Amino acid sequence: FEYAAFNKKKFYQDENKASETVFKKSGERFLDELVYAYDESGKPLGEGKVKSFSYDFDQKDLLFEIDGLIGLPIGTPIAYKSPLELQNGNVSSQIDNAISAAIIYQLMQDGFDSQVIFTTGEEIG
């Protein structure tokens, strides 16, 4: 499975200026993480765990091997399954999108009189 952030660069034909260190650290960041595949409606198709990664710096490819996800069509979205953790009264997870949506929703409820645009470029992979 190809890393979406780098796939986006290829899709839009943008130069990927990431260093080899960034490729390595990006791969290491997801080792042993739970992930899931889903279809365009958001329906889950399966779950897995990132087993390993490899990269080809010259081709700007970062690839993940995922245990448990087999037989999926090319281009199937894979998402990081960020569990919500509660420790010492603190909530932690990868919840930036949810927080952004909640803030925008509250602004609109409070009378924000402008246009809101959500983009999905980051999630293109």
C-alpha cells in the first residue's frame, strides 16, 4: 500500500522535496499501527496491522506491508485506526479533523457569515 501523502504529490505532479530521512521517519511512524480499509461510502472492508515499510527514494515511493488486508482493489483507501485514549483526564488521538469540523460547526451556529470549504487533498491516497 502506498503512502497517501506522497501519492498526492505524484497525482498532482508536484515535486516531492522530502528528504530520505522524512521517508524513513514516515515509514517508522506507522509500524505496528492498526489500520482499516474502506470503500467510497465509508463502509469498512477489513482491518490490519502495519508490518513493515520500504521506500524507493529515487522514485519517491513509500510502501507499507499490512498484515490482514489482502485482495483489495488498487486504490482502496486505508486509514490509520487512531484509538481514542483517556489518561489522567486528557483525551488523545488523531482528532484534528474532528476538532476542525466541530469548531467550524460552532462558528456557523454563532453566526459566522462566510463560506467554509473542506478539502480532501491530504487524504487523496
